[in-house]
Amino acid sequence: MDLARPVQQLLQRCQALQRDVRRARHASEPQRIHHYVLGGAKLARLGVFDEVGVLRHMTRTLLHTARDPALPLSWCRACLEQLAAALGELRCLLGPRGASAAAAIEQAVRRGNLGWVALC
């Protein structure tokens, strides 16, 4: 069986979901945000991308989306929920060296002070 085609389809699906998340397309369907995160995790499990890189990329997308004032508040809150889960995973993967960065981001999220946060 040729795995290249299913992996390419998964990658395209994840890219489409990322665009949907970032633009709050289908804002009445917040489960799409979770599907985006699951798709990225699957790409990492398949070895297409590094797991830390995938989590950082998804975390950036979720963070930028959550702080976008043009998007519905319910969508931004759903992004923050997924962001918290992604940060937890990133913290586990990076161990002590990632704990301080994750803690700083989590504090900023709690305070609503997201303007200065950058993951990389």
C-alpha cells in the first residue's frame, strides 16, 4: 500500500483545517479546532513532522486566533481551551527547558495579556 497518498491527503486536510481555524470558518463548529490539533498529532505520529515543531506551530496558530479581535468570542475561547492542552503536551515533551516558556504563555493567557507572547 502506498502511504504517500494518505499522508498527503492528511497534510492537505490539516492545512485546510488550519485555515478554517484561523479565519473562524464554521464558527458554530468549535470541534473543528480539536480536529486540527488531532490532525497535527497524527502527522507527528506518522513521522511526517517533528512533534515539538507541530505543537509549536499549532500553538502559534491557536494563540494568534485567540487574540484576534475580529473573531467571535466563543471561537477565541475554544482556541484557548485547545491552546491549554497543546501547552501541556509541549511542556511534557520539552521537560524543564520548556516549562518556563509554557508557564509564561499560560500566565499571559490567564491575564488576557497576549500581545507580547511569541513561542519561538
